[in-house]
Amino acid sequence: MVESFRNEKLIREISRQAAIFVGQNSNGTSLITVTNVVISNNAKTGKVFVSVLPVHKEKAAMDFLKRQQKEFSSFLQKNIKTGQLPRLSFELDLGEKNRQRIEEISKKS
């Protein structure tokens, strides 16, 4: 129970800090939104899910985030005061993308 609470708190803080990092470091040609953070049960690895608008900028945005991986880790180390942080990677949130597509289709009906 305590471990679960600790992980939830860590997830919220990683999500907040990831949004700050992206906002400070992106060039503004696309809107990159942190949609979710998932960490493994042992808190050693995790994924930061993002959505990108406009859609045709997704590849460029993901390339940017992958290039910023090391800087992002350093940023988290400076801004989250905890023991060892999980090793995180950025992933495109396909679930959010699918949800938006379903919403778009349902509006047309």
C-alpha cells in the first residue's frame, strides 16, 4: 500500500516535470502534451506518453524527444528529490490518438 502511494506520487511528479521540460525545450512548431506516465512495478523503468499536434509533426517531435533523453534525465534528477528515478523513454500515446479519431468519426455521424 505504501509502495503504491509512493509510485502514484512519483508518477504525478514525473508527469508534471516532463510537461515543464517539454514546454521549456521544444521549439513551438508543434504542441507536445504529456498524457500519461507509466512505471514498472519495481520502478526501474517507465514511459512518458505524449500526444502531438498537428499530427504531421509527430515524427519530428518524437525525434526531438529521443534526442533530449539525456537532458530530460538530468532535469528530473535536479527537480525530483527522491532515491533512484526510473529510466524513462518517451512514447507516442496511441490510445489518445485512437480516442481522438473515434471522437472525430462520431461527430461526423
